[in-house]
Amino acid sequence: MRRFLRIAPTLLSVHYAHMVEYRAEIVLWALSGCLPFILMGLWLEASQGGQFALEPVEFARYFLAAFIVRQFNVVWVVWEFEKEVVEGKISMRLLQPLDPVWHHVSAHLAERGARLPFIGGLILVFFALYPDAFWLPNLGQFLLWIGVVALGFTLRFLIQYTFALLCFWIERANAIEQFWFLFYLFFSGMVAPLEVFPEAVRQVVLWTPFPYMIHFPAALLVGLPVNVVPSLAIMLGWVAIFWILNRWLWRRGLRQYSGMGA
């Protein structure tokens, strides 16, 4: 970690320069994350005639917040790491005095910086179309939200990187991530806020890592009632579980790896 902090400015600047070369692609990535807006239209229509825990304006704010949060926790490390292992490119990274994961962390952080202007533009368009949904969180709430989003990204990255390490044994670790994504899609709060789930289902889902990557930070940003301390404790617990599993798989995987064509 100390070595990474020393070279972090260089790594981030290099990856940022690489990312801004593909601005059009980043715009498409940002637009591909507009699923919450599509679902927002469905829930707004349903809330007009149904009895839900949220008002139409609260649905609009929630799905905007879900869109913003999802823009910050997009992760693709499983595909990049899998390619490096299968093609033997990771051998060069292993010769460097730095854990290869920091290259991927830097690429993800640099991409967030390149994506920010497009996110801001889409937010302005949203408020122009739905002026009644405009709101400003208070400073304390916003600062807490930033910390929760950072922790949510850490958890999302750590889970996917743990899946990526399985490519030391199997060639298509991304298939596991795609299966996991089905649960992530429905239980993270991307499809619907947890407030509309049956109470029994919601209580079970709250013990899984899924809602803390989208629903919890989104609800926190728009001011929906959330249990901050228990939620943070559960997030940290899942981070610890996947960190331990990740380090164990890394050590075992290095002994398994034998280069290109293994």
C-alpha cells in the first residue's frame, strides 16, 4: 500500500490520459447505465394508481440517485484480469514490485474522473425534465454519502476481483460474475427500491452485500430512512470476508499459475 501511494499520482495520470483518449466510448458507457431511468418511468406510472411506500417524486429522486451511484461503482476487473492470466500477460506484472491489482484500481479511479463531466450533464438534463424532483442534500449527509459510495465501490471491486482470481483454475471466470450479476440486478436496488419489497424478503436481502452497493447510498443521498450504523457494519463485514478470501485465492493462484498456455 505504501509503495502504491508513492507511485499513485503517476499511475493515475497515465490511466487518465488513456481513458480520455476514448471519450466517446466513455459516453456510451455512461449512457449504458441509464437503466434506472427506464425503470423510473415504470415505477412513476405504477405509483400513480398503486399504494407504495414512496411518492412519485421520491421514486424519481431515488432512481436518479441510483443512476449516480451506479456510475461510481462500475467494475470490469474480472474481464481484464482474466485476459491477462489466460494470455500470460500477467507474468510481466508479477515482475514489478507492485501488486498487479493496483494497476486495475488506478484504471477504475481514472475512468471515474473521465466520466464525471458526462454524469453532470445527464443530471442537468434530468432536472430540466423533472424540475419537481430537484433537491439538495445537506453537507453532512453528502459527505457521509461520499464515504458510503467509496466503501460500496470497494466492496463491488473486491467481490469481482475475487471472482477474477478463479481464472487461475478456470478460463472463464467472467461467467461466475455474470451469474452473480443476476442477483445484483434485482437485490441491489437497481430494479426497484427495497422499500417496495415484501418485508420478509427485504429483511433477508439486507444481510447480503447487494443492497449496500446501490440502494443504501442512493437512499442515503435522497433522505430515505436508513439504519446507517448497522448498514456500515454489514458492509465492513462483507469487505472483510471477501478480502480474506481474495488474499487466500491470490496466494493459491500464484502457485497454480505457470504462464501462457498453462
